[in-house]
Amino acid sequence: MSLRQLAIVAPKGVEGSPWAWTRNLTRGAVPCLVILVWYVLSATNVVSQRLFPSPLTVFEALWDLIVTGQLWPAIAASMARGLTGLAIGVTIGMIAGCVSGLTRTGDEILDSSFQILRAIPFIALVPLFVLWFGIDEAPKIILISLACVFPAYVNTYSGVRHVDAKLVEASGVFGLNRVQRVVHIILPSALPPILVGIRYSMSTALLALIVAEQLNVQNGIGAIILNANSALRIDIMIAGILVYAAIGVLIDIVMRMVEKAAMPWK
């Protein structure tokens, strides 16, 4: 019986028990408490509402963005920008990680270069990208892609290099050639760290997206925040930041679902 079959017939454990609801409520308690404290500080004028509006004012601004039809096109534009950069960066990082992890030549050629480039903060490259590629979509996509490459590369490289040698030896006993070993043994065994790398890349993509959308954007959540900044609408600026936070939470939930589907034995 395979690991996947064992996972299907195994007991659900904590996730399938009433304790799961308690865990979900506990996770949501801290954000709710933060919002409550925020409201109390605003209502008692401990924090100036002119500089930091109350949650009600921010949620009203968020609702106005929805009603006026500004929010959903902005989210679509930002998601398209972020996902494009993420796909390019993760693809490059995983391919380079596999090449470096599986071959000695690839390791000698690529790994040192990637480690040097990884030490450079991608935010520091923004002025150069503007000079090299202008202020259109190209520097934004390149910035997001560059930010996503290294988490995917490092975790793929580590996962491939640390596959149990006994599994590889056993695959040789059963007559698997090199390609079959990679496809059926090495990559499935390295899947947990690879997925962790993709998860880190998704989080980094969101950070890079926020930075990229400060560069003369005409659409997206960043454009809403920049326009609100020009009009001194702090409530809309905070609403945009909350939208970024909601996208980050959604990304984490989606990645958890992907990990659960790809590794049911976990």
C-alpha cells in the first residue's frame, strides 16, 4: 500500500475533530483583538483619527472602493502582475535548483553565482531597473521574478541534494535509469522542501509586488494607494494595505491546500 493510500484510509486526527474549530477560532482571535484595540484607541482619541482613522472609517473607504468598481479591477491587475513574475521566478529557480542539485557541473557553474546574487537585496536594484527597462510593466515583472527565484532555487537545491541515498541505491537495484530515478524517486522525495520554497516565493512575490507598484503604476492596488496619498486619504491607503494583507492570507491558504493535496501522508 502506497503512502497516498495510507493517507486516505488513515484517521483524520485533529483536523477532522471538533478541536479543529477551536484551533480556527484561536487563529482568528488575535486579528480580531488587534482590530478591537485599534477601535478603542481611535474612539478614545488616544490615536489621532486624522493620522490613523478608525476601523469603521477604513472599512467604509473599502466599501466605497467596492461600490464604485475600483477595487476588483485593481486586484485583478495586481494579481496578474504578481502571478506572472511568480511563475517566471519559480520556474527559473526550480530548474536551476534541479540542475545544481543533480549534476556536479551544474553545481560548480550555478550555485556560487546564485549564492552571490542572493545576497543582493532586490529592493536595492529598483533604481537600476528603472534606468534599464523604463517605468512600464517590464521592470515590475523582472523585479518580482528576481525576488521569487532564490527561495525556489535554495529549497529545490537543498531538497534534491538531501534525498536519502538508500532510496537512490534501491532504485538502481530495481533497474531504474537516471531519468526514472529523478522522476520517480528524487523529485517526489524532495517535494516537501520544494513546496516550502514555492511558499516562500509566493510571500516574497507579494512583497516585491508592493515595491513594484510604487513605480508609476496606472492600475492595481498600488495605484489606488498612490492616488490616495496624493489626496491625503489615509483611510483609503490603509484599506489598500489591508487588501494586500488579505491577498497574503489567501496565498497562504491556497499553498496549504496545495501541500495537503500533494502530500496527503503529511
